[in-house]
Amino acid sequence: GQSLEQPSEVTAVEGAIVQINCTYQTSGFYGLSWYQQHDGGAPTFLSYNALDGLEETGRFSSFLSRSDSYGYLLLQELQMKDSASYFCAVRDGGFKTIFGAGTRLFVKA
Amino acid sequence: EPEVTQTPSHQVTQMGQEVILRCVPISNHLYFYWYRQILGQKVEFLVSFYNNEISEKSEIFDDQFSVERPDGSNFTLKIRSTKLEDSAMYFCASSETPTGNSVGYTFGSGTRLTVV
């Protein structure tokens, strides 16, 4: 079967750093993406890793290790507005992208 | 910034009725998708559409579902005879490439479908 595993929720304080992990098992692999979704909103694209290593975009970074079928999203200098759900997603080789169940991030003051 | 537009934002329908959810993808995008999200759960793939035909569909997308691109701008999802379990948020998305790659998919704001 195909699956993406990520923690159901994470709590951190404002200004801290948090890492959200994702392990995947899919029939094919064409890159790992991360999406953010605020309550009641649409998923919005954050990052994409096709090759091993770290990609940095402002306060957010994403890492991929294809040999370990593992990636993570790193959020630095957390702000209250970062409270949201974060989904890892994999295109499995066909014309679909599969999403994980999402990690709910709570940022506390 | 270009966006994907979905209408209506909320639809309430009686069980057994047909519903059509509408989407206007970003104009230069070629790949279109429907996803659904039951409250508090993950985003589930329904169908992808390219070159005026379905390119892939999930097991959720059974004979009760159909998609259409009736003109150059709209992309619709029809549910022929709605069931209670079809209640969910339905998201339309579009992308320039099949993978989304470096810019990902652009999602619309969703249509919340409530079947009563």
C-alpha cells in the first residue's frame, strides 16, 4: 500500500524551532512537497524537494533523504500565525499527489 | 496573484440529489485535480484531468462521480446521487506540470458540501 506517516500534532512556543517529520512508502516517487492549511482554508504550497538535501525558503526549510524515504519540514522563529496543519505530499509516479494525514502545529505565546 | 476559484463556497443538498461543483483553474495551467477532505481528516485524491480526459482516479471516484471541462475555463465535478458520506470539503487544484514541482499545486478555497 501507499502511506505517508507524520505526527498528528506538535506544540511549540513562539520564537522556537520545530521539526515535522514525514516518512513515506509509495509505489513511485517524484518529490516530496509540504503544504500548510489554516482552519477553514485551502492547502497552500510551501516547499518541494526532488533531490536529497535541504531547501531553504525564509523561515521554512525542508529536507529529503530518498534512501531513507524520509523528509522533514523545519520552521524557525515560530510565530503565532504558524499555527496550522502541515501536510507532506508525494507524487507517486502517476498523475496524483498523495497527502499525509497532517500535523497540527500549536504555537503558544 | 493568479488563483483558483470555486463556487459555491457552501452547498447543502438532500441525499440522492445531484450536485455540480464548479472550478475555474489558473488560465495557463494544464493539469487539474479534485481532492476532498472530510472534516479533520487528510486531503484525499479524487481525480486528475489533462488534455480533456481523466488521467488518473482513486477508488473513491466511482460511477457516481464525473468531471468535465465544458469550456476553456471551467472544470466541474458532478456527484450524481449524493450520499451522507459525501459530505466533505471539496478542493479543486491546478498546476503547470503534472508533479507540481517547484511551485506545487494551487488549490481553490473549496466547496463545503453537506448532504442531509
